[in-house]
Amino acid sequence: MLLRPLRLIPVLALPALAACEGAVTIDISATPPEDVESAILRIQTLRLSREDGTTQDIDLGDDFEVDTLDLSQGRTRALISNEELSTGNYTGATLLLEAESDTLDSRLILDDNSEVSLVLRSGSSLTAQSNFSVNEDDDTNVTLHVDLRSSLLVDANSAGDRIIAPRMRMIENSAAGSIAGNVDDQVLTDGGCDSDNQPDLGRVMYVFSGANISPEEIDGSVPDPITTALINRDAVNADYVAAFLPAGDYTLALTCSADLDDPLRFDGILFVTTRNASVSAGQTTTVNFSLTE
């Protein structure tokens, strides 16, 4: 029997299919603390959580710092810009801070130019849970809002550091709206904002999810505000902006004693007045506070 040699058929290596990606921009915004010259967060890494339980770490580079005083009233700074990320559903974000005791990495710079270290509360992280999707060839824009004002414990620790009990939220920009308005000076005066020893402190708008909410201070129980906004006051005007809010109904509550509100305990702060507001995506709702409204 004649044996025929086997004919070898070359197998061509197929190129690995490229993972599908989409462009993602993630900005940071903030409500800063009052009565400081700067409130600086040094961020090492942006960690994104995926629906499948995996995470992706994005190194922001050495000494990446944001001053939260530059990020109030809806102002932002980019953490990543048009970063190509794998398509799919994402469920959260964490900012990994450099925030160690007595190191002055994350820090407050006070009015007298002295500096105080910021330290994360033991066991906590600066994390927000919310969903967004990355689609191939689409641009996704997301904002992380850090309410640093509401995150700071009132009292320093034994080393003199200020402790952060983190409050951060995340929203896709296409789903976000804002509330803004003016506050008549007489409302602040009648509310006691000028009657204590520190009249420049404590003027804050608390924003609660839902209409006709009876406002309460921040203490970890329902109802806690979704965010707070500083009332900026000068010789002729006072105004506020609460930005990057999901569409829906809200209760605004004005207080003159927010500087006494420790996020981990009951302090009994008082609210001056409230208003309801409805937010639509892509829109700014105007809500003014006056004695005649």
C-alpha cells in the first residue's frame, strides 16, 4: 500500500479581539469647609468598581491635589479626561487619599496660615455607590461630589488632626440638575446668623431628598441631607448653588449653626426656614429665600 505523506495545513494565528472601550471623563466637585484659606485633598488613585465585582485603579500621578475651595458652587476639576475604559456597567468609585496623621498631605490651611492634617476616620473610605455605563464609541461624563464640609468632625483628635467621616456621591452628568438662588440678608439676620460670636460661620443650605421633609442635622440617621451648599455672603448679596443633583423633588433647609453639626453625633442645630424644589436633568431650578416668599 502506498503511503501518502500528510499535508500540513498552516494554522494562522487569529489576532486577539480588542476589548471594546469608551471614553470616560470623571470630574470632582466639592462643598468645602468654612473659615479656612484652603482645604486640600491629595488623591493617589481613582478606583472604579464594575458590576462583575472587579475594580480598575487609575493612578492620578504624584502629588495630585485639589483645593476644595476651588470646587464649590458647581465648579469642577477633571480627575480623568477622555480615558479609554472597558465597556460595561460600573457601580461605584473610591478616591484613595494620602491622609495620614501629622503629615500635612491632605490638609487644612487656616486663616492664620497654620496647617492641620486631615485624616480619614478609622475603617472608612471616600467611596460613592452609583451606576453608570460605558459604551463603545460613546463619551461618558461623571462627577464625584465631596461634601467635605459635612465630613469633618467638629473636634480634632489628640494629635491635632481633623478627622474625615467621608460623604461623597456620584452622578452621571446627563442625569444631573442644580438648585440655585439668592438669600435676602434679612432672612439671615432674623434667623440668628449675625447674633453669635462667629457670624461668618454656619450659614449653610441643607438639601434633603423628597418634598416637605422635616429637616434634621447630619447624624447618620434618616433623614440625612443628600448634600449641603455654602451660602456665600458679601456686603450686598447672599447666594447658594447646590449642583449635580439627580432629577426629583427636594427640601431645602437653611441653618445658621451648621458649624456645630458633627456628622457622628446629635448636636441639636436649628433650621431657619425651608423651601421645596423640583430638579430636572440639565436644568437649574431657582429657589430664592426672602421674607415675602
